[in-house]
Amino acid sequence: MFNEGKYHMTNVLIVYSTTDGHTKKICQHLQSIIEQQHQVKLLSVAEAMDTDLSHFDKIILGASIRYGTHHPDVFAFIKKNLHILDSKPSAFFSVNLVARKPIKSQPETNPYLKKFLKKIAWQPKQLAVFAGKIDYQNYSYIDRHVISLIMWMTKGPTSFDTNVEFTNWEEVGAFAQRIIQM
């Protein structure tokens, strides 16, 4: 559990919403870096819905995009916890395949993050966008074909043999350092 001794150690909560597991992998990487200096708890957005966020000093939320939007649970979590999210150092990152393109890999240039921020009242102190992963073999039949069509339209990989991770892990590490400093 968390240190309640003489010296207070910063308690960080990382909450994730993932479709195929890659956002959770990114959160685990963030956790491995941040926990070198802080105590970290990692929860899915469903688990975090019933968690008292007041026990945490910093809160990070990471969410994947599927078919152009974040999962409805992400919006519900933010709405339920808006006051506490705004009262603490907080961060949000989006994981999406459009971020594989350098021109759309920054918070200011990523269309999904910009659209998301217009839909919520929360003002995270730190923002990031990370490119996701394509793993056609693990998608359902329908997802495989729809994602392939989207990739064809956006000049991405379309072969059903494709299993490629576009995530820039150095950028994930730099985001972790920003979280440590906030």
C-alpha cells in the first residue's frame, strides 16, 4: 500500500482505457519510470470509477482511440471526478494510429486529442499523444477489415500479416519525466 510514515512519498494514480491492450502497456512503461521516484498505482478506468482519488497526489489518464473516439467510460470517469482532477496535478494522453505521422504526433496537431479536449471540462496540466499498434491477427473479422480500410485511406499498412508498433518509447519516457516534475 502507500507509505504513511514520517516522509510523505508522492502517490501517483495511472488510469487507462485500452481496446487491445497497448494503452495498458504504455501505462506500465510510465509506471516503471515514475515508480523510481514516486509510489504508483495502475488501474483500469472501470476499476478507477470506484476509487477515492483524494488519496493520490497526481493523476494520469491514458486512453486509446477506436474508430475516431475514446471509450464512453473515459468521459464518465472525467465527469464523475472533474473537481478532483482539476484540483491536482494531472495529465492525459491519447493513443491513436494517426499519431504515427509526425505532423499529427503532438497534442497541438493531433485531431483526436483536439476533438477530445473540446468535449470535456477537465484541463489536464500535461498532455501527450502516442502512436499505437496495429496487430491485424488479433482483431475480429470486422475490425480487421475496417481498420485495413482506414489504413488504406491514410496510407498505412493494410496487410493482414501486419503486427507493428508505432509507439515512440523515448517520447513515453519524456512524458514520464514531465509527470515526475509536475
